[in-house]
Amino acid sequence: MAELGTERKGTARVLAGRLWNSRWLLAAGIVAVLAAYGFAGMSAWVVVLAVALLFAAAMLPSAAARQFTESGAATEAGGLQRLSGEYLAAAVADPLIIFDRAATIVHANAAAFAAFGGIAPGMSLPLKFRAPEMQALLDSVLSGNVASDVVDYTEKLPVERAYRVSASSVGHATDLYVLVFKDQSEARRIDRMRADFIANASHELRTPLASISGFIETLRGPARNDPAAREQFLQIMQNQTGRMARLIDDLLSLSRLEMKPYLRPGTEVDLRQTVDSVIDSLGPLARENGVVVERDFVEGPLDVPGDRDELFQVFENLLENACKYGQSGGRVTVSIARSDAAPEPGIDVTIRDYGPGIPEEHIPRITERFYRVDVENSRTQKGTGLGLSIVKHILTRHNARLSIKSEVGNGAAFSVHLPAR
């Protein structure tokens, strides 16, 4: 009922508009009819009929209006005709391929050419995409049993990419079909990272828990009345709980950083004062490991935009690693220098040790979570495997970057490049 009332109101508005547009012609007609009635002595019924005809004529659409409507419809139809499949395919950001009933490529957009180079109209799709899942997708759509279908497909070359591929017919009785490739590579990579992270975190927590559980069982049994063994086991248990606490602290710190990866710090940090504080705070650790920390700071102000606590954590992680894993070199050099090199001048802070160094194959992965060059040595040094990952996340927030140079037997240098304000 509401739709009927709305329709009636719309019709009334259209008729009223037509009467208004023809008001002067209608007035002239009525005057003419009344004049004829007065001078010619026509019947009153003839006058009423004439006036009614005038009103009816006024409510009819004019020839100009009909012509405008027809020309608008023609323009729209012409525009739709010009909007061919090629233009529509070009407007799609994902790789898109149009093919016919013979599974022959009719058209491919630019994204498809970029993703699957070497395709061209006239090429056979089954020969281009030989994977069984793609063959099954084409067969199911071309058979007419289903209007559309979706499969997962992985392109191996030139780089591995994962796609969600959908196939469907185009219109009715056109004998044309379309393949659309949705890139799922980044989502798959994130899923793998999440799964690896959960597995690694579970392993890192399970190891000390198993150790503590074993010592508790021993203390309740064979070592119940052995004070020396009890003291030794309790010390190990305390070390293991400390390791778990450090791991949880690092996980929470990493989680907080990931919650705000694009939040740019808005304060100024004095790098000279910050790095001096880091060196002073790690003095006991350096002396314990027999390492001498040397300073090499450039003169002048060394202010950069950033968060002091987070930058303190960056340099603390890097210097602590240098003291622990490069202790055989006997010294660590901390240098600060200005960098005027394009494209982004700024300040470089380099922490260099003279220890055993890092094999080249490990350098690209060393900032991954829980990645360790030497697992046993890292655990002996009470490392959690998250320090450099935290460093990377903090530097990303500061629009900074970390570079690592190392040679086996000649130590390692970790350089932080911070953009100037």
C-alpha cells in the first residue's frame, strides 16, 4: 500500500508539472473558447468539452520532452555499447582473463600480463595453466553444470604467488567466461608467520617448564634429603623461571609495538646522552664478560625525533648482544656519526664487536622472531630470540633502518640509521 501511494504521488507531481509548463498556452485556449462561446452562441456543453480537451492536451508530454528522453536513452545505450569487455577488464585491478567455450583466451587485462607474462589472445588456457586444480576449474565451468566455481592456485615462477581463482560465465548465451585471480600471498605469509610464532613461543616456554617439572619431581624423590642437590636444583629452577619471565616480557613488548607500528614519535631525543646512558647501564655486564666498551662520538648536537625509552631499548639490545656474543674480541666500539648521503641524511649509530662474527647465510634472517645463529650459546647467554625483532619494530616506528655487516672471524657491526629532524 505504501508503494502504491508513493507511485500515485509521483504521477500527480508529473501531471502538475506538465500543466504548469503549459499554463500560458492553456490560458490562451480557454480565452479563445470563451470568446467563441460569447460571440458565436455555442452550446455550454461544447465549451466544457473544449476546455477538457485543452487540459488533456496540456498534460501530454511535449515533443521536445519526448525527444530529450529518447536522446538521453540513446546516449546511455551508446555509452554502454562503447563500454566493451576490454575497458571493463582494464578497470579491474586483479589479473583477469576472458576466454571462450574452447578454453581459448579472448582477452587478458594488464594485471594478467604482468602476473603471467607470455599470455596472448588465441592461447589455450589448459596449456598455460597445467595445474590439476585449474584444469578441474575450467572443466566444471565449461561443462555448464555450475555457473561459477573457485579454487586455490599457486604460481611457481618467476616468484611463488598464491591465488584464489574464480571462474564464471559472462552474461547469458554469450559463450564467454572469465577468470579472476585474487592474490592471497600476503595473507598466506602472515598466516605462516602466526603459526610459526605460536609454535616457537610454545617451544620456548615448554622447555623451561619441563626442566622445572623434572627438578620438582627429583626434589620430592631422590634428592629429598640431599641439601647440596636441593640447593643446586633450586638455583636452576630460579634461572629457568627468570628465562620465562624475560621471554614473556619480550613478547608483551613486541605485542605493544605491533599494535602501533605507524605511530611516529613526536619528541626530540639526544642520542649522545641516550647512548652514554646505555653504556653506563651495561658496564657491569661488559666487565663480567671481560669486554671494554670504547666510545667514538662526533662533535656537536646529536638530536633526532623519537621516543627515548624505545631508542634506549634498541641500543641496549644491540650493545648487550655485542658484549655477550663478541666477548672473545675483548672490546666493543660504539660510534655515532652524521650521514649526509642521499636519499635521507641523518645520524648513524654503529655498535661493533670483534668476536667470531656471523656467517653470511644467517644475516638476512637474524631479525626474525626466535631465530638464533647458535641455539645453545644463545640460551647459555639467557637470550630469548626476540631482541633483534624488537629492535626492527622500534626502528620501523622511527622510520629508521638497521644494517648488519659481518665476516666470520672479524666480528660484526650493527648500524642504526636515524633520519635527521
